[in-house]
Amino acid sequence: MMMILGIDVGGTHTDAVLIENLEIKKKTKAITNEKNLIDSLLNVMTELLRGENIAKLKRVVLSTTISTNAIVQDKTERVSLILVSGPGISPSLIDTHGMAHFVSGCINHRGIEVAKIDPIEIEWLGEELKRDSIQDAGVVGKFSTRNPNHELKIRDILGSRLRHISLGHRMSGHLNFPRRISTTFLNAAIWKLYNDFVTQVLDSLRHWGLSVPTYILKADGGTIDISHSVEIPVQTILSGPAASIMGILSLCEAKEDAIALDIGGTTTDIAILADGIPLLEAFGVTINGHKTLIRGLQTKSIGIGGDSRVTFADNRITIGPEREGPAAAFGGPFPTPTDALIVSGMTAIGDREKAALAITEIARKMDVPVTKAAEAIIDCTCREISSHVIRMIDEINNKPVYTIHEMLEGKKLCPRSLYIVGGPARAFSSKLGSMLGCPVSIPEHAEVANAIGAALARTTAEITLLADTERRTLSIGEEGIQIKIPPGFSRRDATLVGTKKLRELAIQKGAREEDLEIEIIEDQEFNMIREFHTTGKNIRLKLQVKPGLIAGYTTGKVL
Amino acid sequence: MKKTRKTGLVFFPAFDWAISSTHPEREERLLYTQDQVFEEGLLDFDNIIEYKPGIATIEDINRVHICIPDVTSVVTESHLISAGGAITAAEKVMRKEVDNAFALVRPPGHHAMLVVHGARGFCNVNIESIMIEYIRKHYGPKRIAVVDTDCHHGDGTQDIYWNDPNTLCISMHQDGRTLYPGSGFHEELGGPNAVGTTVNIPLPPRSSDEGFLYVLDNVILPILEEFKPDLVINSAGQDNHYTDPITNMRFTAQGYARLNEKLSPDIAVLEGGYSIENALPYVNVGIILAMAGLDYSHVREPDYNEAAVRQSAEISRYIEKEAAKIYDLWKNRESIRRNLIGNSRYVKRKKHIYYDTDGIREQQEETVRVCNDCGGLVVIDSFADTGNRILAIIIPGQSCPACRKEGELFYASIHKNQYSYVYFQDRDSDVFLADKGS
């Protein structure tokens, strides 16, 4: 049986697990060294692999906060954006990160070139970038997923002058020009940093004598072979929350609609499972206010956690959103929900006296006994979390749909279970369960759920296929594939081509044959009419290898 | 910097519904609009909020129409959703969740008249009217103005509000002598108790942005100013566009956005527009940006050529003259009314209605009680070549006691076996009765 190493380098903690024979053989949790993530990674790795026969190790998966940190802390490279916008939304309404050069050229919604780019304009721009010592750039065209030729031509002209160029159409097959710009910008801005990181990781693995498949976790809860991740590093942002959801999936037997909560010190992350499958963001994840096209699991992070500051004013208790330090019981400056749990005897950690002292302050303002105040704080914390969960489910159920069939037959989410991980999970569980009307499960090994999630996540991929039989073209936007098709090309043909291409792509990105669970997530076919005659078909498909666990580790098996 | 507004968007393209597979009103009508709206990133603006449409009920439709024999026989789920989408847009505005809203829904409705034997002009039920009566039912009596900017005369909406002095129906459209449905001339001013609250502005073929904006500034806005509506509804048809395959006008995406900005409707509802690749994507982006108070100055069709869409000096002069005439009619509406009714106690009008989509012919006689206190009791006797002959008694919203009493007495005294069906519609008490006759 194979041995798998999973590591999640999070913002605060680094978790790691060594899995063998469907069992957690070893686990560890350490404080992350924010200054040196590689160090954090190597330390836990050394600890877990000590005394092991590393020949048995068959798979290493890393989830790291390196890309996220670089963006959130603004430690990114200086980049330039070259935008082929054409008419439409005003440039003043697009967030160009102050780095944009708008150039001529225009592609319309069908991918037809309406205005050409001007090679001389691009040449001049190249000289300007050189003078400004810009090394990394992003090239983004409106509707470039329908026809990437402008982006490709600009790259060909500028390529020799720059270190790296990120191309907009490779980021995602979704339509959304402003998001494509943001995504490409972020990709270009972290490209150097991420590449250095990968080089270091690969060097370290080599140093260990390890030559096993090594993966990086993406925001969609899927993995990608580390050497294939360097072209689009931005897809590794926000892998932390994804790791946590995948962890819950691997530790619980969730096959129904369910709620997954990760209650941390500062925040609580909420995710919803539909028939046991985590939901993806409709367009892409948002990071630090930047809306992107990065495929990611849908999570909602709220500013309520075990260490949130508790206040009482205007006759009501407020939890968070800020965290001013650890709980009072651990020497923190203010009362927190954790202190309330300690006072109520629901958890036995930290210094009980200090907790009681902090809660007394609230009790005095409320004019009730300390235990009553503690109870009220716990109640308020759970009520806040529940109301956010309910709102999120409502939002998902009220998401606009565009067909009569979906309007009338569309699935309504109705969660039947609640899974909770994180420090205060157990203490809050019964109250949250009764408020949300679901039985609660708290998985074992929940403290290293992220590392387990990373270890067992399968490789995912997605393609967006558009066949236009009038123009006789088939394109797969995010792969830059454009091929000619015969006029009689059908939806069935499109499905066959799409499945084949997705399979190839997923294998190339590190998927194993047994993990290729392919599904069609969008499937539309329209007639194209000219003067009341059908002149062609417009076939639109989206296919994915859906997020899930690698074969042999089906839901709930690891314990 | 313009002031941004919070705009609700109800987008329902009904990708699985068509009149027939090659009909202009077919599945992919809003496909390229969706592509453009998504690609421009409009749904990511904090002040543009997308809502899922509700589904209109049978009661919502019976409040407006007389459907023969009943609602379920003339509508499909798609109509209930498109009317429901308009209602959702209205709800968001009335509850002040947004400043204005756009129901970008299909199928359209502005050719559907009060009596519905079938589909005409691609419309089965009138989605704006269903929305308006929903607003009145739930938010009280309102003075409402409908400004129909579709290229075809909004004859359905005109018919429904022909006798309602509290609903101002303004339609600007390509001259009825050159386009379906062949009506909408400036002499059509409304029924005996609502003379002047129907305003028709026919425009000659090849009118461009300049002509549309001229009548907006010189007729529509001044009349709105005087009518003082609580709400302005725009029936936002998009077939005045220079690329539309079934009309002959020269309106542009910029023109539509400017018109919307100046009109500043509380609610806009999509009507026609069949240049699905070359107009709708750009026109809709322009309208959404204008409603949200965002810069639309860069919105332009890829093939836009200013010189090619300019109107002739002759057309400009013609439009100026028409505009003056129409505004005069509005100004003189009281004296026109006096001349029209004279000493009559009832006013009758006869109509021949052709349902082009379903191929039905209808003969109709409408009798209105002359009344100074409300829109007046309306009785409609209608016969269609489907074999159905019906009688409908309609007590208007905000009815006076006299009209109500007479309507109720008349309903009680009817010999029902002369008709296939007899209907009694009471808008104030929201009662709708249908009796099967012979």
C-alpha cells in the first residue's frame, strides 16, 4: 500500500500528515514561519519522514499560502498590462491596477476580428517597457477566450524583451474581461516569486532523494503536478479553505447536502456541499478585493472565531469581527467566545481565572451573573454563525438561472448534516446543530484536516468548448485550441472531442486514469439563423474533472 | 463624475423556449447579449444586482387580461416567468432595494391586448401591464407612465389602458403605414374618459438618434412633466436599431443609452429587438450602464459608422412638425374630449384584431360608460373565428360607485347562454369571475 505525504502551509499553522494503508500514520502541527515558508515546509517534512522508508512514499501534496500571502501583503513584482479592449465598458471603470496600456484591436463576441492590432504600436510599447525595466507583463483581450490571436501576436512581438508574459485567455474559459485582467495581473505579479518557490521545493525533494509525483493544491480543491503549476501560479491562491473542505470530505461520509464549518481563531469559513460535492464559485474567487476568474470552491469567511473580541454596547453583544490577540485565558487583552466556553465548563483549556475575569467585565455591563453572560456570548456566537449559513444557502438557492427547465426543476439545497472542524468545534457543536436543524459530526484528526484534504485531493481540470458550425470552428478557450470542424458537426461530436481533450489535459497535469471523473457542467446548443434559415449551430459545453478524492480513498474511509 | 444608481437586473433569456425554431423570437435571442454582459463584467459592479425572476400567478394575469377561455390555455410557463421577471424588477424598486430595475426577459408582451384569444406580434400576455396592476394591487393606486420605445406600436398596452386616465401610454415607433401592427397614429388619444393619456408618436423610416432624442425632449419629457407620474416604465424594445432585420430605423446603442439616461425610467422591460448579434449585445450594455449611472460613452457597435446612420434634413423637419402637432393634441385634450363625447352617455368603438402569430381573427365592440369620476365601466363583446363569443364586464381600478353599481347590475342581468363565456373583472376588489355559457 502506498504512503502519501500531505502538507498545508497555512497563514498561522503548518499541518502535515503521513497516510499509509488508509490510516493516519503520523501527524504534526507547527507554527508557520511567515518569513520563510520553505523552512516551515521542510521542518514538518523532516519530522514526519524521520525513520520512514521513503521508498514507500508515492505521492506528495502541498498546499501553500505563498501566492495568497504575496497578493495580500502586496509583495509582488512590478508588471505591465497590455489590454486589447475595443469598444464597450469605459476604461475608467476597469481596475487596471494602474499598470495598463490600452492598445488598438477588437474581437467581437463570436470571436471575429473587427479591428486589427497595430504591430508598430506594440513594438513601441515594447521599447517603453524596456526603458521602464519591466520584466513581467500580462496581455489581455476582450473576448480573447473566443479568439486568442491578438494576445498571441502581441506575445510574439514582445516575447524577446520580457522575462515572462501571462496571457489572459489561459486563465479561464469564462467570459469576464475585467476579471480576466485582474487574474492575469495577479498571475504576472506572482510568477517570479512562485517559480522561485517551486525551484526551491524541487531542489529540496531532490536533496531528499525523492522522485515521486508532487502536487500543489489549487483553489478548486484539486491538485496539479508541481512542474505544471508554474505557468499559472494564480490558481494556487486560496488553497487553504479548499484544503479544509477537502479534509472534511475525506474524514466524513458526506453524500447528502451538507454544511461544512471551519471555526478558527479569527474567522469561520462556511462551505456548502450539494450531494456531498463542494460547490464552486460561479465565476471565480475573490482575493483581497480582486475579483478573479480562478476556479475555486465557494466559501464564505466571516469575522467570527474563538478569539474574536466580545463587546457589549447598546444592550447587545457583538462578536468580532476583529481579533485583538488570543483569548483572555491565554493572556489576551479582551474577552472572547473561547473564554465564555471555558467559563461555562464546555472546554477545559487555558487559565480559567483569567477567562472568568474577562467575562465578568461583560457580565457587569449586562447586569447578570458571569455564567449567564458566558451563556449569552456562546448563544450570540452560534446565532451569528447560523444566520450567515442560512443566508449563504438562500443566496445559492436564489442564484439566477437562465432556462425554464432550471426555473421549474432546479435543485434546491436542503442541508441534512453539519460538519465542523477547528479549535472550538466540539464546544459549539450541539448549539449550532440545533440552530441549523442538522445532526453534527466532528471528524477525528480535524486539527490536521487541511493536510489530509491536500494529501487526498485528486487532480482537477476544466475546459470550455465552443463549436460554431457556421464559421466551422471549434475552440477551447483556456487551452488556446482552435480547430476546423465540418458543417455537420454535432453536439455528440463536441462531447467526444471535449471529453478527449479534457482527459489529455488532466493526465498532462498529473491526473491518474482512475481519478478521471468527468462530468458535463454546461451543455447548450443553439441554431444560428440568417433570414429565417438555419445556417449553423452554436454548441457550448463546459466539462470538468470534478473536485474529489483520489481513488481508493472514498469519502469517510480515512480515520 | 456622474452619480451612480443602484440598479436591479432581472435577466431571464429562456434559453429553452421559442415560438418556432427559425422564428425571430427563439432560444438564442439573448445569447449574445449574455456573452457581452458577462464579458463586460457588468454583474460585478457593486451597484448592479442580479435577481432571479419570480413566477407570475394566474391571478396576476386575470387582474389585467380576459384570457379565452382561460389563462392556462393561452400562456405557457415561459410567459409566467417573463411576467414574473417584470414583477420582480418592480418589487425591488417598490421596496427601495434598488433605485431602478431592468427586466431583461423574454418572451415580450406589448402587443397583447386586454382580450386574449391567442398570440399576436410574438406576444401572449402583456408583461408590463401585469406588472403595473401588481404594483397597484400591492402598493396602492399609482399614476404610472409607460413609455414604449419599441419600433412597433405598443398597441396591446394602449388597448389595456385606453380608458385609464391614471396610466399615461406613450408609444414612439416606426410609422404604422410602413410596419406592423399598422396602428399608433397621433389621432389615437384614448377612450372617452382618458382622452390624452394615450400618446402616439409615429416616426418615419430611417429616423436616427437625432429624431428620437428630439421627440423625447420636445414631446415625451414635457408631457411627463405635466402628468407627474409616480412611476415611469420603459417598454424597452430594441428594434429601432439600424441593424434590425424586420424594421427600417437607424437608432444606435449610444442613442438607446442616451434615451434611457434622459428618460430615467424606474423600471425598464425588454420588448422586441431581433438583431441578436449586432444590436442587442451593445444596446443592452448601453442601457444597463445608463440605468446604473455609469459611463457608457465607449459603448459602440463594432461596425458603427456615424455618416451611414445620420437622418436626412427632410426627416428632421418632418419630425419637428409631427412633434409640435402631437404636443398640441396633448395640450388640447380637454376640448377634444368635450367634442368627442358631446351628450353621449356611452361611447362605443369597434375593432378588428388579427392575431398574426396564431392566425386568429377577432371582431370586438367595446362600450364605455362616460364618467367624470373614474375610467368608466367597460363592456366588451368579442367574437373570434375560433368560434368563441365572449362578453367581458370590466370595473376599472379606482372606480366610482355609479360605474361599479351599473357593472354589477349588468353582470347579474346577462343571459349567459348567448355567449361561450362571460367574464367579470373587478380591479379594485381583485375579483375575477368566469362563467361558461352555451
